[in-house]
Amino acid sequence: MNLVELVLTVGKIAIVLGFFLNLAALGVWADRRQGAMVQDRVGPNRAVVHLPNMLARLIVLLPPALFGVLSIFLALGNVTPRLAHERALVNVQLTVLVTWLSLLVLCVTVQRGGAINKLEEMFEDIDPRSIFFGGLGLHALGLVAMRFVTLDGAPAAARITGFVLGGVFLLVGLYATSRVPEGSIPLRLAGTLHALADTIKMIFKEDFVPKNADRLLHSLAPMIAIFPAIVVTAVLPFGNDLCFADNGDKVFGFADLGNLVNAVPASGACAGWRVPLQIADLNVGILYIFAMSSTGIIGAAIAGWASDNKFSLLGGLRACSQMVSYEVAMGLALVGLFLVYDSVRLGDMAVWQGQNAWGVFVQPAGFLLFLTALCAETKRVPFDQPEGESEIVAGYFLEYSGFKWGMFMVGEYLEMCFASALLVALFFGGYSLPFIHPDGLRIAFGDAILYEYKMTHLAVTVISVLGFFGKVVLVTWFQVFFRWTLPRFRYDQLMKLGWTKLLPLAIANMMLTAVVVLAARSAGPAVASWLKILADLSQALIAVLTLAGFVALVVGLLEPVERKKFLASSAARFAAAMGGVKAEPRQA
Amino acid sequence: MIKRTAQTTWTKPAGGPVTGKPIARPNRTAEVQAYFPEFVRGLAVSMRHFFKNTKEMMLGQKPDPVLESLEEGVTTICYPEERRPYPERFRGIHRLTLRDDGSPRCVACLCCSTACPAQCISIEAAEYPPGDSKRGYERYPKTFVIDELRCIFCGFCVEACPCDAIRMDTGIHAVPYDSRDQFIYRKDLLMEFSGRDGSRKSANPRHEPGDPTHPGLSRDHMEH
């Protein structure tokens, strides 16, 4: 491992750890916020920072101004025709996006707070949904229009669209800055500040150690518990392999980092230096994850033992038995997947899923089994007997306070985020997105190519990285819902489920998969081509569902709310005279 | 003579042994036992709530907890940012109503402190100085003290007052303080509170001595 690889590895560690630690903190917040929203409560929204007016204006102005100046600066440069074409396309789409988004925000602001000039009065009677649909139409129009731009005209198009995008950015930024209300601005960020406030509180809390506890082990346990949750992230591939061309000295050095290749073939082959976006490209991949996550048991066991408390000991015992039991089912549920993928390396799995179908389609039973086992591994509802507050006070971290307790807490959420990342890597296509191949976008069913658009290597990599992290955030968000939906199992039910249901089902799934895989591989080319078409259909299904979900989400957000006032009491009449009891329109 | 209650499902049959009420077992169809279909339905329910409430929270469309209390969604009161107004007949903190010249209407007759079951009102009556037109007709309270910690908010003082001088229509509830002496409300403080309509007087007209409308004795009758 030479110096440049070391530097790149440190960079990758920074990216992955930064993402996961922040996602864990946000997960704590999302858990509380979702619980409140599911149960019709207000939830955490009290923590507030009052920003001085000038600072608020600066925060509103800075990002658009930065992006605007950046896009104008980029438009002044000279690039190859292919890159210029791509840049023009991105510019057009971004311009449309920024336009409809800011018009929407303006429309909602005007309809809530009233217009202040002639321009804003136009938005008073507009249905915001029509703005959104108009924006979608413009997106499609922009895609069609870019088909007519030839490679010769691409540089000019890129320049013009760059200037337009910069202008739109600057205009939006300046107008939004002028609309910032007077006085100090209360910043609540939907309750995210509570995570920060909790952290500050935990730093200053008393660190209590029971009198007869084993001091060393008691302090060591939280670290042992949080360690596996952090180190397992080393084998997650979070993006396409980067490919650098060699500068002629046959040695991978810092000079090569400037020559990122422009485009790679559809096979993803790399002639120069390949840099996988993965901290450690181990050839045992998933086995390393199993080995490391098993050590998480030790942390819980030692915490329960060292606290000198019967309740803690019971919690530790429960945690141990539960995690050991479910690890068996967890490993066996994945064997079918390895048979299909023909590899245990997570990078290969992502490539396979990008070229064929996502794991959730080829192994639906395995997915359900693995998901159940994974929920049990993270010790969250409905499998949170180790912390069953109704019978053992708080489980194995009962005797912990301050930041040691915080480490257990963050460790739990880190495990949840990592579990989401593992689900994404194994079952939801890893960093691959539907129809995005190493050489660009290609919508094809079997051998029939419907639409093809070549992209640069850099664009594909950025999209893949964003895709992976976006999927992880989505799956994490989804996992929190289990907690607010399901009741807790009884302890004997939990053990029965693990040993007498999941384990036999996992073994059955493994055998069935082996038979099917053997049959499919020896069936001949006709079956193979049918399977390929099925796989492409599954990718199309994902793409369509994603787009439909996005549109439904925005339209649902913009749907106006009709409410009936009900003045039955004199208190309600007083409230109506005051203009309602809402303190301010934005309570969240 | 033992009174016989009517037989219901829940009463013990007279003379017979206690029999349990048969409860229907839950219907364990294959779908229920498979757990996942029901799980997905449950997820759908919690997601519906989540999206609806999150949207209303973020866009400031939360139902007003008092005016739109019948709407579903988050109708929690975020006290103290949001406050539920008290109903019209709510007895809040006392106030002393004022005359036109800004002095209290109270004539220090001690009716309220007499009527008070908690004995939380203490009034020191004093005569008007010689030469004052009201001297000989009424007295005024030199001190008027209400101990809001002792007060049980029964409203007897308001009922007892013959001049509409004390009222409990401020619509404010007693504030939590951190020391006892902060609960002792004196005359000047009590005169500063206003009713819910913002006025410090009362709607009932007051007839000062010497006015033609004054119903009581005048100095002309004093010779008789």
C-alpha cells in the first residue's frame, strides 16, 4: 500500500464515518419525530436558536450566490464536446428544478402571509400543484430539446445554459434574501437541534459508576459495544470504482489523480488504476461483517456483568442469547443470495445487481428472513427484550449515565444505519441505480435498446454515490417505522421464532435456491434471455415506482387542507376573537 | 330486605357459582398467523398518520387545537407558546374595579373578607380626609391584600360585594412563583388587572354621593 492509496483510504474513511455518525444522530431525532407524528403528538420542536437577522439573510443568500457564481465560472471554461453536452443537459434540468422549486416556495409564502407587490399578487389564486406539473413538463421538454443539440453546438449550448442557470440562482437568492422577515429568526430545523442539545447535556451529566462494579470493565463496555458498529462499515462499497489513467510511469502516484478517465466501457473495465470506493476491498466481504458484528454481543454481556446489578445481568443475558440465536438465521438466510451472486464480495454483488435484478426480486423469502433477523440483531422493537422496561428496568445499560449511556444509544442507532446499508448492499442494488450503467444511461429490455445516453465516468460515479447514500437514508427511515408499528414479542416467542421458524425456513430457502440456480444455469440461452428480460422489467418497475412516489409525495405536500371550525364553547369564541391559539404559523 | 339488582352479564347469578364470561378467541386464520400481511397493513396506517401530520407540521397547517378540535391530526397545545383561552365563567385572578377618577370602587365594607371561606382577604378600612365629599358616606380601603395561595377561587367574595368592586373575570390563572410573598397581591397590583375586554371599570354605573342619582341619604336629610 503506497502513500497515495493511504491518503485515498483516509478520505474514504472520512466520507463513510462522517455519513454514518451523522445519520445515527439524525436517526435518534427521526425516531422521536416519527413517533410523535405517528401518534398525533407534537414531538421534539422546542429547541430553538434565534438567528440575528443579518446572519439569516446571509444563510439564505450564500448557497444560491455560490452556486450561481460557480455555474457562471464553469460556463466560461472550455471543455470537450461530449462533456459540454452533458453539462448543458444538467444546466437545463437544474434551471427548471430551481425555477419551479422557488416559485413553489414563493407561492406557498404568498398564500400564507400575503403578497407585498404586484408580482406576488399573481400567485395568490394559483394552485401550487399546477406549478409543479408545469415544472415536470419543462423537465421532459428539456430532455427532448437536448436531443436536438448536436455535438458541434454543445459548447455554445453549455455556455448559454450555464449563464442562464447562474442568473436564475442569483435572482432567486437575492429575492429570497429580500423576503426574510424583520427581527431575529427562530431556527427550529424541525427539532433536529434536540439531538445537539442532548449531546451537550450528556457531556455535562454525572458519570455514575456503581460502588461494587468492576470499574475497568464498566468503562470499557460501551466502547466494546460501539466498536463493531463502526468497523463493519469498512467493507461497504458506496460507489462505482474510480478509474484513473496512468501518466506513463507505471506507478500509481499523486500525479495520476488528475487523470480521471473520461468514459469507461459498459463492462466497467479499467485500463489504468482502479480505485474501489470501499475502505477495504476484502475478498471475504460479508464474512468479515458477520465476524465483526458478532463481537457486539461482548459489549452487551460485559455491560450487564460489570454493573453489579441483577437487572443489568438479566438484560445482558437476554441480549446475548438473542443475538447468538439470530445470527444463525441471519447467516443462513443469505446463503441463497451468495448462490445467486456467485460471490461474497459486496462490490461484486452491487455490480451483479446493476446488470441483472435487485436482490429483493431474486430472493424475496431470503429478504424477509434476513430483515427479521437483522431487526433482532439491532435489538430494536419488536425485538427489544434486552431493554424490556416493563420487567427489567432498562436492560444491560441500566447502570450507565452520561456519555457512556449515550454511546450505547448511538451504538444502537449506528447499528440500525449500518443494517440499512447492509440491506441496500445486499438486496437493494448497492450503489447501482436502474438502467445506469458504467458508460451512461441505457434503457433496454433484453436486446431491444429503447433509449441510450452516454455519460462521463465522473457523472456516473457521483450519481452512484448519491444513490447509495440516498437509499441508505430511505431504508433507515423505513426501519424506524417498525418501532412505531409493531408490539413487542414475549421472550419465549422471540426464541421460538428464531430457532423453530426462521432457521428451518432459511435452510429451506437455501435448498430451494440451490435447485433453482442449478436449473437456471443449465437451461440454455432461451431461458437466460427470458430471465434477462424479467430482470430488466424489475429495474423498470423500480424506476417507475420511484418517480411515481416522488410525484405523489410533492403533490400530497401541495394539496390544500380544508378544515371546519367548531365553536361550541365560550373558550372557543374567545380563541376565535384572538385569531386562533396558534403561537406562530411555523411551530415545527 | 335485600335489594335485587337486575341480572346482567357481569353480575353473579343469585345462589349459583361464579361462572366466567366466555370470550371469543381471536380468529387465527393463516393470514393472521403469517404476520406479514397484517404487518404491512399496520405500516400503512402509521405511514398515513406520519405523512399527514408531518406535512401539516412543516407547512404550518396544523389544526387549531381549540377552533378545529374535531379535526384529526396533532391537536396538542404547545404550552406556553400556545394557550387555550379559559371559558367565560372561569374564575381567575381577582381584580379591583375602578371608578371614573381611577380610585377603587371598594368602600371597605369587609363583606368579601367576611364571606371568604379561606380567610385570604385582609382589608384595612380608613376614613376619607375631612373636607372630602365622600367623608361620612363611605370609607376606602387603606390596604387591600389577597393571599392567592390561600384563595380557593370559590367566587364568594365576588358574590358578596355590594358595589361590584371585586371581580374574577381577568381570565388569567394564578402564576406559579418561587416564593410565598410573591402570591400576596396588594391593592395597587389588583387595580392594575383588567377584565377580558381590557377595561378596568365595570359596566354597572356608580352613583357618587352628591350626584342627583345617588340613591342613599344626602346631607339635607341629616337634620331630620
